[in-house]
Amino acid sequence: MSGQKNSSKPGVVFSAILGGCGNTVSHAYAAFFGKGVSYVVDSAFHANNFVAQNMPSTSVGLPSGALWYDTSNIVHRVP
């Protein structure tokens, strides 16, 4: 856990706060970064904002769960 004023609830395992301020980990398998980020869902990365660069523009050859964008810059997830 790094950053400032971050905390973890007792008994929470397999989670991390990567930096920031005022974040609290309260569920397993989650990661947090930012300021005052709240828990939304298990097994996810939580942040105030998220920027993805150099994403593929087609789903061809990507594994299930990968993200890609189309010609209208709409992000999709490979089923």
C-alpha cells in the first residue's frame, strides 16, 4: 500500500492500493489508484479516471475479455 491516508479493512486479502490518497480497500481481488476512490465491484481495477492508449482497432486475434475500439472510437470488449 502506498500513497497517503489509504487503508485496508481487516481480513481483506489479494487487494492493493497502488497510490493516491484517501482510498479504502474493503473487498478481495480489487486494486485502487486515485483520490477517495470507492469500491464498485469485486475483481476490478478502480480509479478516478482511466486512459487507455494504443488500443487495437479490431478484435481479430484478441483473447476473450480484451478491449478494442472501432472506427467511431467506441470501446468494445471481446466476448
